[in-house]
Amino acid sequence: MSDEDDMNMMSGMAAFESKQFSRAMQLLSPFAEQGDADAQHRVAIMCQNGLGVAPNPAMAFKWMNAAAEQGHAVAQHGLGFMYMEGDCVEKNGAEAVKWFSKAAEQGLVGSLTTLAMMYEQGNGVERDPEKAKELYAKAGFGS
């Protein structure tokens, strides 16, 4: 990355954090296209929620999936939610479990907790109270 690219990436991240979403989209889109997982994740969030751009579920899924495939833990969690809720993509419990599990392996406790709730409620997976209990314990909830 050139110094100018570094500046644009940092400016894009700063614009995102300060909720200047149209500027963030303008600055981060080229980095998403070049394969930067952080940029892909943020562009996905903006497309999903219509921040700085019109809501675009197909683009939101494309970028969330791209970042998740690169091992971006928060994007993996986000992709799990997309599959669990049927948001931007067709509902698919098995895919939700796959992506929540990958995020949990990277230490995202929220993903473990969400998996536990899925098994507890039988949401997208076969209800399995024992598995739920095991996952809650892993996430640090009681015994």
C-alpha cells in the first residue's frame, strides 16, 4: 500500500466511525474491491443498513461473505446472522452454525452465545439442550 492508500484507508475508517457513511463508502469501496477484509466488512454493513447508500442486500451479502471467507471474525459473525435471520440471503441454519462456529473459534463469545441459543431454541438446528448447555459453559455462563 502506498502512503496515499494508507491515508485513504485511515480516512475511510475514520469516516465510518464518525458516521460519515457516504464518505466512508467512497473511500472504502476501492479497498473492498482490492480484497481488504476490514473494508469489505464495513462496506457490507453500509449496504445492509442503507448507510450512505441505498440498502443493497445482494452487495451486503457479497461483501460480508468475502470478508468472512478471509477469516474476518466479526464478518463471520455477521454472515452467521444473515443466514440465521434470512437477512440479505435465504435462511439457512446449517450455514449460520458454520459461520458462528468459525467466529467462535476465533474467540467471539457472542458467537458462542448465539450458537447456544440456536440449539436451546431449535432455531435453524435440531433442538439440543445438552449442546446448548455445553456452549453456554464455553462462553462463560454458569454450570
